[in-house]
Amino acid sequence: MSPRTIPPFRADHVGSLLRPPELLRARDDFAAGTIGAAELRAVEDEAIRGAVALQRDAGLQSVTDGEFRRASWHMDFIYQIGGIGQVPGHLLSRFRNAEGTIEFTPPAIRVNRRVTMDKTIFGEDFAFLQSIAADSVPKLTIPAPSMVHYRSGIRAVADESVYPDAEEFWSDLAAAYAEEVRRLAAQGCRYLQIDDISLAYLNDPEQRAYISDRGEDAEHMHLRYISLINGAVAARPAGMAVTTHLCRGNYRSSWVASGSYDFVAEALFSELNVDGFFLEYDDERSGGFEPLRFVLGLVTTKRPQLESKDDLKRRIDEAAKYVPLDQLCLSGQCGFSSTVEGNALTIDEEVAKLRLIVETAREVWG
């Protein structure tokens, strides 16, 4: 079986990487006002060069900047969308792990005018990655448009003074994302990943109850989100691969939602117009392989213990009962550092997992 020469690749990863200590120190110094933006960016540049070298040394065909210029995988993007601002939050976030729960109240989103895309968000950052990627394929990760809505709901985000007709909000949001995709394509982006939690969260009955309790249609919300993403990528050029990553929550090795992909699977795998799916299948919260379609996330990024190569091959064989082996790839189940804090493992353990993904993929697919 031949290796893939276009994304997604047989061995891949979601995108975020653990921040090195010198970058964390520089971020703290910048927050304290002891260094300026130019000094911080110089440290980021050097750290990203190291991240690219780490990925290439591990044998990966694509590289990301590790999301090293972000504090959060999604909010650093969303707050740059035209018309969207940051306001104090009032909703509690609750993440769970084997030791208990982590609770905090993050800032919230507020639409203060019609939503637009006024610039290429992360455009300058991606240009730097392109300049150092050499013969690797540079990948950019951005949050899905659903992330503007999911947590708070339509009227908490955009009240009637800005959008009397809620359908106009959805239309403007889709158009803004389509403009971002157009700009990235013009910049030469060949590999774009749209990260989403909502389509995975909605498989959890508790999450659907949360949507229903605030007066929205939880049974069909996934169809709205699929339509939003399709609208964003509809005009992408033929040479631009788009994947989506569906996450059940990833913060300091903790998670939010549980449940198999069954609730969204029929619409997700038949209607979402992307070239591949990064799916979580690293533990029992993920359910069975029955709804599986394209990309396989078997290696956990939440724990340091290294998976057995034989166990990974066995699970790939299980998945191949439901979809042809040639349509499967292997990745981590999520990023290693969805937020600047990172998951509970070391950079050496991160590298070992990336190498394991590459080695297992080579042995399975050639």
C-alpha cells in the first residue's frame, strides 16, 4: 500500500505542541511588561524553528507552528474576527480527569457589530511557518465557526440590537470564514485544519440537554454547524486539503464530554465536505468504531504513558472492519497543548508519541 503524498497523511498530528520553558518565560515577561512585542516574537520565532525541527525529525510529512503564538487554540482567532469582542464571562467551565475536576470561568464573546473578516487572521504567523517548512507541508489550524456560538448561544453572543434576524448572523459568520479561507488559499495554504468541539460534544446527552435548556434545537444543531463549515470551504481551490478535528475537550490533560460519534455520524460523514477527520479513539469515552470514517486518533496526548505498537495495530485492524484500511490514517487524539498550559507530559514524551505514530503508520501502510 503506497504512502499518501497529499494531506491528510498516514502519520499526522492535530497541531498544538508543548511550549518550551523559554517561551513560557518570555510570555510571562511580556505580560509583566519587562519585554516588548518584538522581543517576544523573536523568542516565538526561535521556538517555532525548534518545533518544526522536532516534527521533521520525528518523520512527519506536515508541520505546524505548535500554536506557539497562541494562549488558546480558539479564542486567539475568534477575538480577531471583525465585530467580535471580549467581555467578562459568567459560565463555568468544568473539565474532568482521573483525579477530579478543574473549574474556571473564562472570558466570553460578544458581537458588537455585523461580523466581518477584516484581515487574514494568523496570516503573518502562517507566512513565517511557510518560510521555514522546507519540503514539509505547512499546516494551519483554526477554530470552526461553531465555536463563536456553541458555549453561550445565539442571543448571548449577538442580541437583537445587532442582529434582529438571527439568520443574518449565521450568514455573516459563514461569509467571514469563507473570506478567511479564500485569503489563506491565496497565500498558498495547502493544508487547513478546522478544529471543533461542538460536533463531538453534541454526542453527549448532557451537552444536548444544556443546549435545549437555553431554548435552542439540540437535536438539529449539528446540521447547522455542518452547513457553516461547508459554506466556509465551498470555494477552496482543488490543491487545498481541509480536515476537521473533533474534540471532546482538552485542557491540562482533562476533558468535558463523553459518547460515541453515533448521534452526529450520519450527517457528519455524509454531508461535511472535508478531506479527512481527526477523531478521538484513545479511551472508552470514545465509543466503538462503528461510526468511523476517515482519520484515526488512537494515541492519547493527555497521558505520558506510551502506547504499545501491537495494541495500536490491533485497533487499526478493528477499525478496518468498518472502513477500508486505505481510508485510515493515524494521529494523536488531540493536541498536546490546546492552551498555553499544556497537558501533563514532557516534551520528550511528546516526541516519543510522535515517533510512535510515524513508525506504526510506516509498518501498517508502507
